[in-house]
Amino acid sequence: MPALRSLPEGVRLLWAVSASGSYPVHVGEGLLGSGFWPLPGRRFVITDSEVSAYHRVSGATAELRIPAGEEHKTLASVEQLLRGLAAAGMDHDDHVAAVGGGVVGDVAGFCAAVYQRGVRVVQVPTTLVAQVDSAYGGKTGVDLPEGKNYAGAYHQPSAVLVDPATMATLPQPELAAGWAEVIKTALIAGGPLWERVRAGAVLDRDLVLACARTKLAVVASDERDSGRRQTLNLGHTVGHAIETATGYRRYRHGEAVGLGMLAALTLSGQSELRREVAELLAARGLPVVLDGAVDEEAVLAAVQRDKKRRGGRVGFVLVEGPGALRTGAPVAESDIRAALSSLR
């Protein structure tokens, strides 16, 4: 197979640039089933038990699966997959194909980062969350009981293959969860993307492209989260804490991030913008109220253990307006409690 085949009709090509180099992002309907593949060499697919029923990569040397769900984003799954790759005979000239949503992308990317000290990976996102956010930027990792994404590595993909048609197989709650990342990205971008989303954007290839361009532009200027990239964590500090406190079983990632955005807007003193964002989330079927059974003290404790803390202090992403965000903001514990209470 040649290193690169001609692009199918209608496919858009973007280039992701970072300090680690550049890689192509291919976006187009029907791309996964077109026979196009962006890299030469043998491909070893990592996917999950649900995605594998709908989406297959032709010409794969082997396919390894983990059970679906955030609760399986663990070191135990990584060990299982690494041993599976070794048993299947994967060597350093081969590459991993991560076919699935954010969990699969993070786990497969982490496996690629550590297998034989690093092999190439092609991200093939099949969910809205992954197509607009998590497939780009090279963050990989798994969860520990102590916190979300506590073990991980930066490992940029060698290519990303985005087929928006794959989202037609998503259950409605999973598709809804992806809208939290779309709204978050629009808030970060401001301008035309925010206006489009607040007006009730239709999910299509162009919306995916607009969100991807926003994230790629941010990562290009700050690959390792030392500055501007921290804006992408909007809603994630409280969102990750909610996931951790509920054992990664009560809320999908996007649902928790949506709640986290509302908490961040409360902390930002943006009551009117919070109201608008809550309406946008609710319109997509996302929760805007925290389940009464969730232990606020457990959420608060998880916030204080957030992996992004520096010098023992957790810095929040606060919003001054669409397209205007502030990172590393100190927030008093009493204010965090008040923001959590506002979710009741």
C-alpha cells in the first residue's frame, strides 16, 4: 500500500502543527469506508466492544478491544492491550489505529506512547466529543481512583481520520454529550463560531471543521499546557471532579463538562452568559442540575486533587466573555462550594 493515497472526493485536509511536528487531519463523510488510509505499514486497531459492531478498519493486521465505558479507562486495560499488541507481533515500524470515542483515543494513544517506547498512532474518532476535541493535540492517558487522567503522556498522532458519518450510529445521549464540547469550543473561540452555536448550529462537517480548527490553533501555540492551551480546560476542573466522585459511572464526560462549565461561569460572575449556556445545554438534552445523590464533599475533594494544580493550588479557567478567558485563576474554597451548590 502506498504511503498516501489520493483523497476521496469531498474530503478536507487540515494540518496540525505543534512543537513536536505536524500531522494531517482528514475530514469527510464516508472516509472510514472509502479504503483510504493515511499511513503506510501494518495497522493494529484498538477499539471497544460497542464501536467494533459498527466500524471496522480494512486491512488491519489485528483488532484489540476493551469494554466500552469510562470505567474501563484504566491501567489494567492498558496492560491487556500492550500484551495483546506484543502477542500479535506488532513492531516499531507498525502503528496503532485508535477507532472510537474519547476513551478509546486516550487509552490507545497512551498504549502507542509507551509500547516499545513509542510507536505511531492514527486517531479515528467516531463520537462528537472526539471529533471536535479529544482526537487532536496528543493528550493521552487513563484514570486512577484518585483522579481523572492521572496517568498519561503527550503523544501526538501521526494522522487523524474524521468521518462525520460515523456519528449516525451514536445513541442519542452520547451524541448529546458531545455538544458540551462544541459549546465549550465556541465559548473559547468567540466570534462567528460562538454566534453560530448560540443560534442553534446544525451538526455537519463544517461545524466539526470549525471546532477542530479552533483546537488545533490553540495547541499549535502551546502544546504542553503551559499557557493558552489551558483555556481548553474550561469546565473540566469541576467536570472531572464530578466524574471522579461518581466513579466514572453516573455521568458521561460531556455531561460532566457541561455542569463544570456552569460552575465556571458562576465563579466568573457571568450570570447572564451562564443562563444562556444552560439553555444551550438543556436544548441538546444535557443535564444542567447536579444529581442530588452526588456527594458535594467528594466533588470538592476531587477538585483539590485536580492533576493541573501547581504549587498545591488549583487554577481555574474563568470567562470574561465569549473569546475572552482567563487561566490559572485562584478561587477560594467557599466560592467553589457556592458554585457546586448553584448546580443543585
